[in-house]
Amino acid sequence: MALATVVQVLENLCAGAHAGLSVSINALLRTISQFTNLNMSHQSELIATDINAYLEQHERKELLRFITCGSVDDGKSTLIGRLLYDSKMLYEDQLAQLESESKTHGTTGGGFDPALVTDGLKAEREQGITIDVAYRYFSTAKRKFIIADTPGHEQYTRNMATGASTADLAVILIDARHGVLTQTKRHSFIVSLLGIRHVVVTVNKMDLVGFSQGRFEEICSAYREFAERLDLPDLHFIPISALSGDNVVDPSPNMSWYRGSTLMNFLETVYIGSDRNFEDFRFPVQYVNRPNLDFRGFCGTIASGILRQGDEIMVLPQRKTSRVKRIVTYDGDLQEASTPQSITLTLEDEVDCSRGDMIVRPGNVPKVSNEFDAMLVWMSAEPMVPGKTYLFKHTSQSITGCIESLRYRVDVNTLHSSPAPDLQLNEIGRCTITLSQPIFFDAYRRNRTTGAFIIVDRISNITVAAGMITAREADKSAQTAPWEVAEGLASTTDSSIRLVTAEERQARFGQTPATLLLTGLSGSGKTTIARGVERALFDAGRTAIVLDGEDLRRGLSRDLGYSALDRSENLRRAAQIARLMNENGFICLLSMIAPDETVRSKAADLIGPDRFLTVHVDASLEVCQQRDPRGHYVEAEQGKLPKLPGAGAPYDVPQAADLVLRTQEDSIDQCIEQVLLLLRGRKLIR
Amino acid sequence: MPAYSLTHLKLLEAESIHIIREVAAEFSKPVMLYSIGKDSSVMTHLALKAFYPDKPPFPFLHVDTTWKFREMIEFRESYARKELGLDLLVNINEEGLKLGIDPAENSEKHTDVMKTDSLKQALNKYGFDAAFGGARRDEEKSRAKERVFSFRDKFHRWDPKTQRPELWNLYNTKINPGESIRVFPLSNWTELDVWQYIHLEKIPIVPLYFAKDRQVVQRDGALIMKDDDRLVLREGEQLETRRVRFRTLGCYPLTGAVESEATTLPEIIQEMLLAKTSERQGRVIDRDSAGAGMEEKKKQGYF
């Protein structure tokens, strides 16, 4: 069999194009190895001649974790198969088993299916797809490698993020015939998002473009141009042919114009020593070890930095300082330890410290806050619900909290960001998070351990999202500042005008201005009652104004959606108007869902608690869903709107309402009468 | 290697210790499966390191099928129980024992009853909510996608579709009552790593791993050792003395020996590196029911 024939046969197999081919994989690979002068990495001369020298050499190896991005069509499986085979990680019995399975499960009509090398699960094989991350292992004399092999189909985002989270390096495959595709951009974005610093773009199938230097350079510059928008600090390009082995292990005789490393050489030598953060000492306490009263050890994995015996440390959140007495290990005490060693510390002083606390240096502390911004990768079929309580696992802490708002969603194909109500499976967005307790964190860019967290659904226990904390702190100005008010109305400088006083207004209108917030689920009857009260007051010669949350959304709040933060903002605007109305003597009836107790109390503070009344319009969710006057429940069901308060999103029932109206039991007129009674009772109207 | 850079074995060790401590911190009743093999030896060693100077804060469990090599049981008693002083539980499926299944005749049923059922029995009996296993991802294809924390429903079943994504070293340990997690601290270790680590750390292992003259019979292409009188020779079979060792340890009628001259660890490693077949090849179990044998077993609750 000539080399060209082997290449041709394998190419056909890879493309899955030809049925009926039945080539023994053993024979095939043996043939390839004859032609391509394989460097059997494990078959070092030393194994046979001096095993002890070999072991000594191999006990000093480094570990490199990398992810491969691309699809079978890009030759990814062929490349991985080759790396495994070349480093002798496939044994004859495994090959024989693959060969027999190719006949039943393969997509190549009985011939060897290279995808089976990297496929693992039966159900997936029957569907002909891979649905997850598979980890592969091989090693050479210099390094041990862990490959996170992720598929290139629709589940790519979730799986790639998983594989990328622990990777030092990414191998991005590009088919030389097709160049930079949408999927290349998508893969590169996720690589950059997950903080992988080293990227090697392998332009594969160079044999099919005549080993053209021009084509290679064209692809490199196209990639560089688009990668400028990404954070990829260490970028390399290698032209290869995985099938025939060009520039994989040995330099290609077909591409003498290429002077750089082969892929294997690059993987063996790329410098990753400076990737770890050795500057900021962070030690999340994982476990407290107390075998007896005389020993109290704090166990954990050093997230970043270096620690020496005798160093001054500080325990967060207590901010108590002490010194490192011992760094205890089974193999004896250490003078110093560095990330990512798993160690046990004892301290000079009795300091209160338990799982979830963090030991740092007094002069270099992480941010401590319960509010931050993060990029989220949504990993669950259940969409994100802003405002819902989730569990956040960050270092050794698990804390409840919620996603306050989704600032924007990123389209992984175009990298454009745009507003969205929520995140669906495999979507990525920037969110503002609020937790019930502070955590100790750094930006993910600076620290891949203290900047990362996962989100767990409290009912299903499923991991629904992965988060990376962004450098900027939660934008306080956008969140809390709008609620703050400059005191008093703008005063006129012209003293000749006598201002209308509050007393004069009260006398004229026959009422003391106040704001009634009618809060309740969508469909509970808020607006109907508000309009009814307005009518009754108008008929009695009083002056009231209805501000309806939905009406505001048509104009003043047209820019707002239905996230928790947007609902809060809508109530803020309504409260500001109500306040102005009150200051001008009018009674204001706010008809809004206002699901959040905190936001309601902010509104009360803004308007003045003494003239702010809360009326809870109460009806069961079932009844509200039946009424559904605005069709919102249906839309939420269809996913056109985020989950509604009470139906998936939280609704805090007011604990101290001035009045509760039960619209299931009482008629509209009865409800209106109760509101008027309240106003009279509080002496707001006569 | 540059300063502060750790060797691959040190990194693997640190990762495994992190995993073991995380389980001890987050679960109310963990247990470490102890199979007496080399992977168990490494996992136990890592557990000792994780909690030093204390003992591991959980018991160890050996699922005894009653068909293990005698030398394995001796090692379990003298090393794990006596020398290390581990809190060691042994479970034998007494009900299953009454069925008198001969593994040589019905390996699949033997594994189901004496191994899988027995394990589930023990987990239920003690109410363990997390169980460490020594499986590695490089052992077998369906293991390559296995999580470090592998979720099992209340029937101990594994569903490849409901496994949780696993990012960084943030393991989701949340389960509902009755459910459990299998944890594999050696997920990222390869056979070579395990041997190198045993060599480097001088971890004791069962002598069966070393070559010695042993009484074996050739059966279905494998060399089966006659460890006791329960192994009945079939027609045409005859015992012969060969210099053999075992690459994996299990039930002796199901574990094939390999001819070998390796009597030291370096020699074992040397042999492994020059070998042309994978380590599980000596095991009959993977080839049951064609194709995804191990995967089916895992769904039913096998490790």
C-alpha cells in the first residue's frame, strides 16, 4: 500500500463518505507508522535498557491540560487518535475492540471509524453523536497531557466551558479548505472567556490545499484579525495534516516553508509556569482537622500564591491576624508551599476559623462583597430566572443568592451583545449577582479559582450555570443611586412669586396627598380597583391619579423588561412621579406587581413612609392565571416573557400591609369601599 | 523545572486530596471502597495524606465476593486492618452466597449478585451518602466521560444523561435524601501514574502483582490461577506451573495472569510500557454482553 493510498483510504473513512470499506485498523496504523516515521514517545530506549533512569526522568514530568476544539470534520478525532497512538496510549486489544465496534456502531459502513476512538457512551453511539466531555491521557518524556475532548455540535458551549475550565491551553482546529468559520469564532470566544492563555490554531488538512503557504498565511491573518477582539495573550499557528502526520510529531517534509514547532513539540515545551498566580496568597479553608485538643489544622488547596512558615496571615471574614506555625503534611512539615498544593496549616494563635473562611495575607486581601458582576454560561434546560434564589458555590462556600439582572446576552456566533430577558441553555451573558452573605473573590482574569463559581438549583440540585467574576464591581450607581433623592422641590429664585403651600393645596382639594401602592400578582385585580377608587374619589370631588405599571411601560419605561432589576426600576420611576404628584397635592394610586419587599420599602422611603400605604391585592395564582387579562402568564409559559412573580419568580407577600383585599371573595365594589374606608380612617379624605 | 512548578504526580496528588477532603467536609456519611488492588492502595494512601495527622474520618468497605485471591484477603487483614488501623468493613452477600453461583460458569451473574448487589446492600445497610471508588478514566472508554462526582439515584443507578457538568474544582455535592454520589479521586490518573506513584511513595501492594511460579490453567485464552479447590478443571485442562503475575486483581477465576519475569516495581513498569495490551484485557467482565459492557454494569450500580 503506497502512502498516498493510505491517506486516501483514511480520508474517506474520516469523512464517512464511503460505505463498505473494511480495513483492519491494526494494519492501517501499522502501515501509517511505517511511512511516517513515528516517534513512539513511550518507547524510549531507556525503557528496555535502563528502566530506573527512565523512571527518574518520568518522575519529574510536568502536567499540561489542554482542550481540543473542532468537529470530526476538522479532523479532530484523527488528531487525538494520532496523539494517543503515537504516544502508545492505544493498546492492541482496544484497537481490536474498536474495530469490532466499527462494524456495528460506526458511521463508515463497517470500516474503522476514527470517531469511535474518542466516543464512549452507548446511547450516544447509537445516536451517532457525542454529548459530553471525554478526558484522554497520554504522556511523553517531558510531560503528561490531559486532553479535554469536547464535541463541536449544539451542546458545544456547555461542554466546551466545562472542558476549558481546567485547561491551560486550547488547540483550535481549522480545516485548511474552509478557513475561519463561525464555529472557530465561537470556540475562540469560549476559550477566551474561560481564561485560557495559550491558544494554538492548527490549520489541518494542509495536504488537501497542496501544502500551500499562501493559504496558511491567509487563514492566520483572518484569524488574527477577528481574535483582536478577544483576550488571547499567547497565540500560535501550526500547519498540519493530522492524517498523514505532517507537523504533528515530526516536521513535515512537505512544508519546508514552515520553520516553527511541530504540534507535539509545542505541547511539550510551551511555557505555562507563569500562568499560575503566585502573587496573591489565597487559601480557602476546606476542612478543619481536629484529631485532638492539641492540634487544630486548617486543610485546603492553595488557590494562588505562596506561603512560608512564620508568615503573617489574616482570616476572612473575621479579619483576625496570626502567624503560620506549621505547614503540615504526611511527608513532614514544609518550609513553604505554593499553589495548587493541598496542605494543612496550623496557626500561632487560637483563631476562630472554619470551612468557607479564607486565609490571606493582611496586605493583600481579595474583594469582600455580596454583590458583583459575572459572565454566566447557562447550562440547564431550565432557563435562568432573575430574582429566583439559587445556591452559589464559590471556593469552599455555598451561599444562597440571586441573579439580580441580566445586563446583556452575548451571541457566541457574532460576539454581539444585546439585552435579553433571561439566559437559555448554552447562552452566555453578563449578570449582576447578589448573595445573602459576602464572599471573598478576585476577578476571574486574575484568579481562576477565587473568580469562579457554579450555580446550583436548590430544588433539582442540578448545576445550572458556571460564572466568572468580572473585574468591575457591581455598578453601584446604576443600582442604588437612582433611588436616592435630592431633598425638596427646586425652588424659584424669584421672591416676588408666592409659592403655593401644602396647606393651601389641602384646603383646595379637600384631601391630604398620599400614595397607595396596590401590589399583587398579575391578574389579581389591582388596576380595576385602582380605577374604581379613582372614579369614586373623582365623583366625590377629590383628585386622584392612577399610575399603572403597564401604562408606564408604553412610554416612560419603554426601555425596561421584566427582570427583577427592571421591575425595581419601573417602581422607582413610578414612585418618583407619585412623589411629585403628592407634593402637588394629588392622591396617587400605584397599580404595580412590585414583587420585592426591599424595593417596596425603598419606594416607601422615597415617598415618605407616613404618606405611603401598601394595599395587598390578594388572589390565588390559579385564579390570576385563569383571569390573565394581559395574557402575560401565557406568554411567560411560552417563554416570551421571563417567569412572572408568583409563578416561578418570587413574590414577597407584604408582611405589614395597611390593607389586604381578597378579590376572590369580595366583589369589586366591596374592595373599592374598603380602600375608601382606609383613606377616611387615616384622615386623608373627609 | 522552574521554581514552584510541581511534577505531574504532585499535581495529581493535590487534586485527589482536594477531592477526598471535599467529600469529608460536605457529606454526612462517606465511605471509601477498598478493593485491595493497587488503585485502592493509592487511594488509601491519599486518604491518609489528606487527613494527617488524623486518621481518615470515614470507614473503608471491602465488598468480598468470597472468590478473591487468598493473598488479597491476607493483605487486607495484615496491612489495611492491622498496620494502617483502618476502620474496615467487609460485606458478603449472604443471600447471594446461598445461590452458590460459580463465577467460572456464570461470570455475569456472579458479578451481579456478589459484587453489584452486595455493594448496594452495604451502601443501604450503613446509609452511606458518598462512596469513593478507585476507578480511573483511562481504564475503559465509558469511563472517559465519567465525572469525578458521579450522581446516583436512590436505586444506585447511573444515568449518563443526568450527570452534572463539572467545572474547575467546584464539585456540586448536593443530593436529596436516599440519593448518593460516587466519587473517583483517581479520575485523572493513568496506569503509569499509579505505578510510578506506588514506586515513588513506596506504597505496599499485594504480592500477586509480582511474578512468581504459580499453578495456572489455560482457559478461554487466559491463564487462570487455581487459588483453591473450588476451581474445577474442565475436560482437557491441566494445571501447569508458570512464572506469572497479575496486572489487575479481582475474583480469581475471572482474572487472567500474564507470564512475566517482573519481580520489582521498575520491572513491572518496564513490562507495562512494553506491553501491547491494556490492563483490563485480563478481565472477563468488560467483554460481557458485547460492546458497552462496563456501561451497562455502571447503570445497574457497579462501580
